[in-house]
Amino acid sequence: MLAAVGLWASERPPQGVILLGTPLWVAAWAFRWLRLGRPSRSTALDWPILAFLVTALVGLWAAPSRADGLVRLDLFLGAAGLYYLLANSPTASRERFGYGLGVLAAALAIYFASQHDWTGAPAKYAVIGQVGRLLNRHVPQLNLYQPNPNVIANLLAVVLPVPVVQTVSGLAAWRGVGWLQRAAALLAGGSALVIAAGLVMTESRASALALGGAAGLAAWWWLAGRLIRAPGRARLGLFLCGVAAAMLAMIAFAVAAPNLVTLALGSLPGPNSAISRTELFGQVWRLAQDAPFTGGGLAAFPGLYSTYILGVPNLYLTHAHNAYLNVLVEQGWPGLLSFVAVLTAALVAGARRSHGPAIGRDALVAAGLLGLAVLVLQGFGDGTLVASRVALAWLIPAGLAVGGQDNLEPQAPVAEAQPTAAAPVARWPAWLPWAAGLAATGCLALLTWHIWLAAWYANMGEVAFARIQLEGWPTNAWSNGQEAPRLGEVEPVFQRALAIDPTNETALYRLGLLAGSRRDYAVVVQTLTPAERADPGHRGIAKALAYAYIWAGDLQDARPLLKQVPEAASEMTVYIWWWGTQGRPDLAQRARAAVADLATAQ
């Protein structure tokens, strides 16, 4: 398992030898199966994790780049392997894992702070930049891989609760333990301090807010215990009611005063990104509607966003800056639902474990719950944990929260005691909620079947369309239309979707792009106009339609749409040259006219 993890995390870019991680992981699992006679103990996360991995396999099928998708799948498999490693380990092994994880994270924090190029990549905060440049001058530069600060921040934030909890647990038992346990507590405390310093150096506001939110939840859990002394579910009920009330209050505040929310976020130290992040989420949501059943494919977000939202042939964003939206784009609604199910099941299992006698012997359950809280909150502001090599670590908090297995040796079956008869209690049959849910789903499907069927055909067409259009992406060059015949093979699928639902936005958009690759701009205008009217906020559709108006010689209708395309002036300047290289002086002249018109408008 350690060899597999090392290979998964070692190479940049992740390819080649990294793919040996899966066979090594399978070999370790098979060895355990042969030794103990069972592959794994049953946990509450088995089915959610299986569902998530199935959607990842579907995402691999849909991915425009199978090589990139396979790397992402390997990282998800490695995360599952780490989860089962922790879930099947005794308490002592889990404690050693926790200490080792803290030391590894502290070493990573030191590496980042000392090796990051603080001169070439200026810091958001002046004092951080000064400290970073001081480290650069006094620490030898290894000239190795320099990870993105957000990648480091995501990992450090999820790991930090582990050494913190181990430090608190060790100090609480200080008088009753030996020197080895005391040294371990001091080691965990030192690791926690270094990790916290490394987090400060990353300047990640999403991680800071997530850690603050997790600390607030921990404080409220402690307070709920002080308010309700009686054991049982009363404390958990009070805790959940308080969390629900806080969430409702925040939602009501956001709805009632959205300007104040934007102002509050923008007042945080560092550059203001509240407005741009809000706009980004809106565009990513629109992108996710193109492939709701299968997703656009594993590791496909960068190409899909640049091509169908920004309309550029180069890399702009590596992930959605939101873990939930990133999974939704790449794995569809089944992937998002299973992702949320994994997190929910882990939180529920950890909460149940915290009520049992094992919590006193396994403090890492609390660390797992805190790590899950950080992960859940951090996922709203960053997608790195599911869209980079640190995806290997996203199930570590879940593995800690479900608790370990104190005895891994095979046990002889024990006869179960026969339960005593109890007086029957009147209650709803267990199958009734499921039957009601299925009935409601069936009625909804009957009423909206045409929308879902059209969305299915559009989904299948989008996957095939993206495989062709994103072949070799990023090309860093505009298309010359040579892929039009191959894209035309997908046209019947979109026509079938429109025959069922003439308003299907995905089909209209892709057919408009197909007409553009054929240089038939009158058809582009005819196809994209109803899509733009139905969804005027879709940046990709607005840009494609605006440019089609320009190439058709209709600057008047293009002007309102160009307000959503701030890069139009610079791109039109390049188009003057580019259309000349394509043998289209007429379109070069129209680009020149657009440049003059935009200059006048400004």
C-alpha cells in the first residue's frame, strides 16, 4: 500500500509509472484477503464509495482525454485504498499513521514555504512575501516540483485536525503515560504548529474559513454537551438543530442582503474575488447541464470550461474552485449524489462512533470528524481535493471517522443470542418511504419525460462532440474548421434531442458551434438566438452568437452581446491577421470594423 501511495503521488505530470499504483494496491488487498480470509470489514461507506467509483468509471468512458481520466481514476482508487487501510487497522496502527501523517504534512509545509518562488509569484499579503523571500535567500533551492499554494493548503487543512487531536489527547493523559507517549504528543504538537504556519504561507482564504468553521462546530458540540448532560441522542439533536438554525439564518441573510454578503467577503484581506467567484459558479452550473447523466468526463473540466464557456483554445482554469460543482461537471448528477452520500455516511458513522465506548480509546475518530467538517466546508470554495494529486487524501478523514478494527485476526463465528420477544410497536413499514419516493419519482418522470429523454440524447451527443473538439487540447490556436466533417457525424443525435424538446440548450449550442466550424454564420445566428434568449447569462453562447453576428456583418446586433466578452477587442485585433492567413479577407475586414466599433463604444 505504501509503495502504491508513493507512486500515485510521485510523478509530475502524473503518467507512466504512476499507473503501477493500481496493481500494487490490488496486490496488497489480495494479500490481506488470503491472510485473513475476507477482503475487508463491512463499513457504512461501502456502497456510497462503490457508487462513486462506478460514476468515475463512467466518467473515464466520457473523458475527452482517456490518459488524464485514467490518472484521476487511479487517484480515486488510491483514496479508496487508504480509506480501507484505515478502516481495517487496529487503534495502535491508526495512531502511528496519524503521527506519520502529521510529520509528512509538516515536511510538506516546510518544503512549500522554502521552495516556492516568492519573487516570481508575489504574495497577496506583504508580510508573507517578505518572510517567503527571506526563506528563499537562506534555504538552498532544490529546483524541484513547486506545487500550487491551493494544493498545499487543501491538504494541510484536512490533515491539521489529526496532530491537533493527538496533541490534546496526549496532554490530557500526560501523567498516566510513559516517556514514549509523551514524546509522541510533543511530536504531534510540533507538527501541528508547523502545519499551521504552512497554511498561513499558502494564503488560502478558503482553507482558513473552513478551519474556522470546523473549530466553530467543535465549540458548539462541546457547548451542546455542557447544556445537555444526559447521554444519548439529545446532545446530537441539539447540535444538529443549532447547525440547521445557523444555516437557515445565513441563507436568509444572503437572500435578504446579497450586497452585504459580497461586501463582507470582499473585505477579507487580500485581493477581492467574491464577485468573480460568484460569476464563475454560475457559469460552471450552466456547463454541468450539458452532461447531467454521465458528466463531461474525468479531468475534463479545464477543456470544457475553456471551450464551451470562455470560447478559447487554451488553459484558463484547472478546476471549478468548488468540489461539488467540479464533480457535477465531470461525473454528472450520479457522481455528485454519491460524493455527497460518501461525506454524509462518514459524518453519520463518526457521530455514532463518538457515542460509543471506542471514542475514549480512539481519539482519531474526533480528528476524522473535524477533517470531514473542513473538507465539506472547504469544498464550497475550492475544488483541489477532487481535481489534483491530493485527491489521494480526500477519504482519509472518512477512514479515521469510521474507526478502526482492533483485532484483524480471523475470529471464530459466535452464535448470536436469540432476542426476547417484545410487545409490538405500531409504526410505518420500512418499505413505505421508499415506495412513496419511487411513486413520486415515477409521476415526475411521466410529466417531464420529454425533457429527460432530450437531455439524454444531448448528453450522449455532447460527450461525442467534446471527444472530437477537445482532441489534443489545449491547441492554443483557433480551429480552421477541419474537424467539421467529424463533428457532423454527431449532428443526428442533437437533431433527435431537438425533435423531442426544441428548447434543449445543449443541442442548440453544439449545433451552433458545428455551423460555425462550417463557416455558415447565418445558421449559427438562427440556431443560437433562441438559446441565448432562453439563457442570456450563458457566456459561451453569448460570445459565440456575438462573433457570428460580426462574421455575418451585423455589428448592430453584436454590440449588446459583446458587453459580456471583455476580451473581444484584443481577439478581434488578432482575427484581422488570422483570417488573412485563412484566405478570408472579407472576414478580416469585418474584424477590423469590429475593432473600430469597440474602440468607439469605449
